[in-house]
Amino acid sequence: MEAVTNETPIPVVDLDRLERNLDRMADYASKNQLALRPHTKTHKSPRIAAEQIRRGAVGLTCATLLEAEVMAEASSDLFLAYQPVGEAKLQRLLALPTECGITVALDSDRVADELHRAALQRDRRVGVLVELDLGMHRVGVSGIDAAIRLAAMVARRPPLIYRGITFYPGHIRGPSQHTEAGLHQLREVLGRAVAALDSAGLRPGIVSGGSTPTAWRTHEVSEITEMRPGTYVYNDRTTAEIGACTWDDCALTILATVVSTAVPGQAVIDAGSKALGREPAEGGGAGYGALLDRPEVTVARMSEEHGILDLQRTEWRPEVGEQVRVVPNHACIAVHLHEVVYGIRNDRLETSWPVTARGRRPLREPIEV
């Protein structure tokens, strides 16, 4: 590959694979009449977000307020899928450009009340999706009655606007039999929730759910109107291991340099936990990443700046100075660790872009209120 930079480690994206991933998800959503609101936590870049919008995405999903501030450049319709707790976060949320439509996920009466007061002060409409726990057991109200109560509370408190419900099926992943059972349960529970809300006069206009592991089966859950995959833009080793993409769909790699071969049976690269993250492998794999062109070679161990390649299952013996491309276990974490992403096509550098939404600092100085 043509030298991208004199220094590694750096994130490298194969632009042909990226574009193929973007096209495939946009086509799937369109074919199945699903609104696509991709999560920006993976790429954290308005440049990639703009490509998603250009392909028909109705808006963007964000996890942090910095992501929302940055993504307002690419879309005027943002969903904050992370409940904003505390006055500072509420004021930062409401300071987003006035031309930008805002919707938030809520599972707390208290936060709903605080958001209502803040929105009144700013005279700003804010959409609300009531978050349900449908098996992930992380956030979300855990019962239908609680969902109805919170939805009714929001509906009575303009300028808040009750728009529907949201959930994240992150627990549904892995072997096909586990996925089948998980989707079956999801259909049953979600169907009951939508029916109960409808009977209470609170039919959800939006039912927002989905993840990359379940993305291609979203159409099997008929209540879902909107899907929010994130990792699909780049994919990663975990996504491939659990069968949600193929190895050839992995667009993101961390370009690293072999810095030592002194210990027999291994090679050391300059990409450790501060370049790859320390996400454990899923789907029966081991280690913290694998080489793109030699997936049997894994990053078996890491320290902060060192990655140890296990050479026990290969006859390949790299030389010091040789460069390798590592598919990280989790693309979202790896991207967040770098300032700039480099785009290549046919192994030649074509472009680069900043990871603008990494970190949590305000994009601009807070506005006095």
C-alpha cells in the first residue's frame, strides 16, 4: 500500500468497502419501507454522516452531546439516544441550532419534568421517544404500564412532543438459534407494548429500534418503523464473527508497523490498547483484532503501545518495518482513539477526514442563559 503517513498506528478505511456498506443498508431500508436513522457513534464524522443522508437517511442518531453538535452540520433531524440528565446537559442540548429538530430518549419521570421546564424556558419543541427495556436490561422502562404513564406525562407537557417509543436489542446477537429466539420474544413483547399504547390513546408514530447485528432482519419485526444501525458503515471483527457481515465487508483497519521480532513465535506491532481498544472478542474468537489479509494471525496480547501478534498458526514471518492492517474487534472504540481517518482506494491514499465528534468537549463555548 502506498505510504499514507510516515507514522503509525493510524485508522485506514477502504473507500470501496465503505461505499458498498452504505449503499447496501440504504437499499435494505428503502426496500422494506423502513426509516434509516444511522447511529453516528461509529464514524463520529459529519463527512460520513452526509453520505448517509445523501443515500436517504431521514436523520441521525447520537449518543453524546458533542456528536449532536457536530452532526447538526450534516442533518437537521437528530435523535439523542441517551437520556440527558442534569441542567448542564439539558441546556447544551437546547442550544443546538434552532433549525435542527431534536428528539430524545427518556425513561425517567424526573428527567422528563426537567426537560419540560428547560424547553419551556427556551420556548423550544423537543420530541420524546419513551425508551423500553425489551431484554437488554440496560436502560428503559421495564413494564407496559410504566411506558404508558411516561408517554401520557410527556403528551400533556408541551412543548414536549410524544413521538413514540425506542429500544435497543443489543442482547440479540450470536448463534442463529439465539437470534431466532431473541427475535421471536422481541416480536411478542413489542407487539403487546404497541397495542397497549394504542388502546391508551398513545399509539407510537415512531417505533425506533435495531442494531447492526439484527439490522438485516429488522423487517421481520413489523412494528418497527425506524432502524438505527451504526457499526455497519465500517464493520469489524466482532460483526464478522457473529455473522452480521463478511470479512470482505470490514472497511476499517488499523495500519500498524512491526517493531520487533526478537521473541520467537510472535511479532510486536506499534498498535496496542491505545490504538485498538481492549474489547474482548466474540463469536468464539480470541485476542483483540486480526490481520485483514491473514485472519488467522491475531493480536493475542496488548499493552498500551504494543500489540503482540501470535504467529503460531502461520508460516508468515514478518520483518521489522513491515506494515500490517489489523481489523479491530470493535470499530467504534478504535475510531474514537484516533484524530484522523485515512481513506484509501486500490491501496492508494485518496483522502482523509477528522474524527470531529471524538471526546465530549463542547463544540463551542456554552451559551449564557
